[in-house]
Amino acid sequence: MSFINEDISKRQKQSHEKYDKLIGKTGYIAPDEHLWEDILSAIVLRKPVLLKGPTGAGKTKLAESISALFKQPMQSINCSVDLDAEALLGFKTLVQRDGQSVIEFVEGPVVTAMKKGHFLYIDEINMAKAETLPILHSALDHRRMMTNPFTGEVIEAHPDFGVISAINEGYIGTAPMNEALKNRFIAYPIPYLTGQQLAELWNREFPDAEKELKTFMLNLAEDLMKQVENGLLSEEAASIRSLLDATALAQYMDPIRAVQYAIAEKLDDESERDLFMDLANTWKK
Ligand SMILES: Nc1ncnc2c1ncn2[C@@H]1O[C@H](COP(=O)(O)OP(=O)(O)OP(=O)(O)O)[C@@H](O)[C@H]1O
Ligand SMILES: [Mg+2]
């Protein structure tokens, strides 16, 4: 779409000198023909994007791929209950200059991203304490600015500043996201890949693996997703990350042991582990 392409080529021309290492690598494969462009539309419109999906579904990979496409660095924040305003905005420190001690402010990821026009990736956004993130509200809405409480500086966001967040709903340790915070985002469901796209990912990641092994893993993956849909297995049993790990291991050991270590042993429930191993053994025959 031309309005996306125009913005991409404009941004690609910018130089980010010392931040080059923060530009992500490409490689996300979209589950359908629309998702990728629909997300890019929000990015180009400067709307904060929220990626909702289970663990190992490619949310971080997607954010990195956006950074790669625009050739625009990405500052990252991992949310936890310990996340505080200093971790977001930066902190004051004493430095020696010309034999004198002076207080300097070391800019954190949010301030850097806003000033330099980087992407800000906020991972596990629902892991943060409810009182921590409202400081970002003015940066996330039409105002695109904030006052740094540590310095009093009013920061206006660079035109290319963009926010991508990821959320793993319903996981232990996560709280529902604050409504006013959530309201500032355009939200996209990020599912596990299936079918042709899943096969494409496997062919790309394991070009030299035996066909039989790939077929086993892809069949198992599809079956796992069905069992997840039926409520018989928890969602992470079908995690693409774990399935990729299992395939990597299986090139050096029996695939049944590989899936046991990469997937089954991480399931909390014994009956789920048994069901999983039964499925794996069925497909291996
Ligand atoms: N659609 C996809 N396209 C490309 N790679 C994918 C896709 N889905 C999963 N992967 C691969 O699976 C692994 C896990 O992906 P990623 O780390 O992005 O998941 P995530 O959704 O961020 O998980 P978490 O919620 O645990 O952080 C990576 O190696 C990634 O490349
Ligand atoms: Mg991630």
C-alpha cells in the first residue's frame, strides 16, 4: 500500500549512527495475508500497537521485523513488578567534569526513543504495577509528549517515535491491563502459525533437516493446536518456540526424547504430559 511504502522509504533513509545495533532482524511470518499490513498501517499512523498472544507466538520477532523494515532502532523494556519510573525514563547521577562534580541525567529507553525517534518495545506490559505505566499516557495519546518528573524537561516525541507492546493474557503474575492504558493502543491478536505458514517457517529454519522429521513436527504441531482448542492441553504446549527447539534437538537425538525435553517436561500437569507423549508417539509411528 502506497501510504505505508512512502513512510517506510522516508524512514529508511534516516541514519541512526551509534544505535545501529538496536535495529532488529527481519523474519516474522504472518498467519494470514492481512495481519502484517494491518499492523504497519497503525505504525504509519503513529498509533501505539499492542500484540496479544501466547508465549512463543512470534510477538517479539514481529516487533523486531518492524524495526528491521523501517531500519529504525528499538528500545526495549521488560515489565515486572519492580519496574519503576527510573527504569523507564532514566536517572540522575554524579559525574566529574573539569574537576567538579555535576549532576547529570542518564536518559532511559522511553526518553531516548521519544527524542531520537526510535521504536519503544514494551514487553509483558501487564506485568508492571498499575501505578507505574500511567506516566506514559501523554506520550501514547495524541499529545505525544511528556514532562520528565526527574528533570522538569518537556519532551516532544520525534515524528518517527512509535510504541509496540506485547501481552500474554491470563498468565500467572499478570494483572488485567489498566483500561486507560489499553485504550491508547490498537490491539492485534497474534496466534500460533498453522498450515502452510508453519511449514514455511520450518523450511526456513531447518533447510537441511530430514523431511520425515519436519513432517513429524508439523503434524504434531497441528495436533497440539487442536488439543489446545479443545481445552485438553494448555496453550504453551503448542508454543512455536518449543517446537522449534524440539526440532533443533531432534537432529541430534531421538525425536521423542527431543519433544519430551523441549515440550512435555515443561507442562505442569501430569495428565497433560501423558496426553502429550501419547500424541507424539502416535505421530512417530
Ligand atoms: N510467525 C512467526 N514468524 C517467524 N518466527 C516465529 C513466528 N512464530 C514464532 N516464531 C519463532 O519462535 C520463536 C519465539 O518467538 P518470539 O520470541 O517472538 O515469541 P513471543 O511471542 O515474543 O513469546 P513470549 O511471549 O514468550 O515473549 C522465535 O525463534 C521466532 O522466530
Ligand atoms: Mg517475546
